[in-house]
Amino acid sequence: MELRSKAAEDFQKNGIPATSQNTIISAGSQPLIAAAMLATTDPGDTVIVPTPYYPPFVTLARLFGLNIIHLDTSNDNFQLKNDVIKNVISGREKKVILLFNSPNNPTGVVWNPKELLNLPGNVYIIADEAYQRIYYGQDRFVSAASLPELADRTITIRSCSKSFNMSGWRIGYLTGPQEVAEKIEIILEAMMVSACSISQEAALAAFDKTEKAIARNLQDLSRRRNAVVRWLKKRSLTFPNPQGAFYVFANLPERIGVTSATLAEMILEKADVVITPGIAFGNDKYVRMSYACAASLAKLKEALARIEKTLSF
């Protein structure tokens, strides 16, 4: 309950109406995403997944027998738009789930939750905010559930893995309407009983003692992001502005004229640098470049130089 209270406070800082009673702790955010989908859907229901997407969203939707609508955001500079959502659900009277993550993996784009206002009452939201603390904007990050019009139909999921750099500890947390949270809790109890007690103690320490470290980490990531962005701009490559997370989604395959998987394999073999094919996220014209793993800014610049040499830019 102590960790539930800390997690609820974290949601409250963004204006989300969370309490220790409707906040749930789990072994990472992945089980929470699955349980939220199970608690809010029946086989044959419709789930809208904006593209590019976090791959497990589609895997789980298929596993649960849901009808998937892929909502391509590339035509709107990878932003989620109200009129586009309304267009794809026009005529649908049954419940529809909108499943997304913001800041987005793989683009780093932060979606404006105000675009979700005035949607029909049959649209419910599952918002994955795993990268919520990794946000480069000057203003405060805005959660969909912080808007009163959306609070009673939004489930919000966060993760200690990205926020506190503690992926292996496997702690995620969720909040949502009380009746849905209770159903999710039953599902999780049947699936996994509880999160590791040692990991919960570690998460408590993280909530209490890591804010200064998070600020330093964000400054470091911001410098790396700027280096990648400058490199891409100098070569006139197309990419959405990464406002959060630690990825850039660039149209390298489209420029070179090969598939994203072919390009990723080429760069791995010839440059000894890892990038992720965009097809894994539903867009074959792009690749995801992560700037989180480089040991230093100099190492990151070396990786970019290797890519440049390989592609003869």
C-alpha cells in the first residue's frame, strides 16, 4: 500500500484523479497493458492502434481476438488528430478502445490529449505513459486522464523501467476508474499474484530519492537527442520532432530505396551499429534510432559517423 500511495501521488502530480485504491502495482507495465485490454474488451471488439505503434499492442490485440484499426499518423507529421479518429469510428456504436503510448515509441512524439476531446462516448482510452518522465518540453507533460472530460474513461499506465532506469526490477503502475481497476486487479492476481516485494522496495526508494538523478539523466539524453537531430537535418532526412523518450524515427530506408529490415541488417553488418527496422512498428519507410545506449556522446557521434560512411552520405 505504501508503494500504491507513492504511485498515486505520481499520477496526481499530472492532475490525474488517482488514489491508493484505484492504483495498481505490477511486475512491469506489460502485464498491466494486457490486463487493461482484457478488462475492457470482449473478442470481436474494436481497438484503434495509431501507427507507428509499440509492437506488443498489436500482438495482444490479435491474441485477444480484437478487430484492429491501424490509424496512420504519418500524414499528420505523426500526430494524433481528432478528426481522423472520428472518421475511422464513424458509424460504430459498440465500445471502441484507443490504445497508444505518449511519449511515443518509436517516434518520440508527444500527442496532445486535447485532440481526444469531443470523441463519441463509446471510445475508451488506454494510455501507456512509460516515457512520461523523459519529456523535453518546457511546459508540463499533459496526461489524457488529467482532462475532466476523459478521466472516467481513461486507463493510464506508467513504468519504473524507463523513468528510473530500472528495467530489470520490473515495476509498473496503473490507475483508472475504480470499477475497471478492481477488474484488472482480479486478472493480475490470477495471472501473477503480485510484483516482487524486493522490487517494490527498490521502487519506493526510486520515488523518494531519484529526482535529481532523473534531471541529470534528462539533460544527458537531451544532448544526445540534439546530436542525432543535427546529424539528420544536415543530411535533409525526414523525421518527426522527438519531444520525449529516447528515439528518433528517420526515413533512411526511403532515402536509400531499400526495406527497413535490409537497411538495419546492412548497418549492423558493415557499421557494427544497431538500429531497429520501422516495419516492426508498422512503417517500412523509417528506422528507429535509439540514443539511450551509447556510453557517451562521443560514442554516439562515432556510431553516426559509421552509418554515414556505410551509406556514403
